[in-house]
Amino acid sequence: MKFKKKIASRIRQFREEMDLPQLELAKLVGVSRQTIYYLERGSYNPSLTISFKISEILKKPIHEIFYQEPIIKDILEGKSLSELRVVAEVAGLNLEKLASLSEMDDEQLTKAFKEETITKIAIALGAEFEDLFENL
């Protein structure tokens, strides 16, 4: 079993370290401010051209700016404590075990959770198994 991943970025962190507003970065890159906003949120995957421009402007290698992150981490972080308690209860886990899920790599995931438990977690999160995990 493997986590499905999305591209995340540290654009906001590096931009703020340079005291560079979104609009200014957008102008330097040649995109709209909204594009920078969506890049920072992880809602948009940039082209290689945009990635290289951002890398040049922020003076950071592309691999330090962009990285892959499990989709489930994003979903779990967006839940309130009471919502996480419900998810844990439905999946038959304690809250700590559920919280540890977002920090696991694929190998740890396979060792720690049975597919049946992962399916219950997905359902409790309002998602399909295939939306969160790749079954090998």
C-alpha cells in the first residue's frame, strides 16, 4: 500500500523570508497573484518553466521548494479534534494512532495498518480508499 501524494511547496515560507509580497513574486514570475496563492496552497501544480523561475527568484533549488506530501496529511490537518475523534472511533483506533498516520511513510503504513482499517479511515474521512491510497 502506498499513499497517494500531491505536490506541496515552501513558496510562502521562502517568499516571506525575503519579505516579498505575493503580487511582487507573481510579477517577477510572469503569472497572476492568484497563481502564487494556489501554488502556496498546493492547489496548483506549476509547469517546469514556472518552477525554474520561482527557483531563480527565491534563490533555492527546485527540490527545496517543491516536494511530495501524502494527501491524507492534508485531510487530517484540516479536521478538528472532535472530527478526528469520530474518524478514530469509526476506524477502531485511538486518536494517537490516527494522528501518527500522517507522519508515516509507505513502509510504516503497510506494517502498522491492515487494508480493512485504512478503508474504514477513508470512509470516516468521507473519501474512497482509492482517493487516498494506491493498492499495490
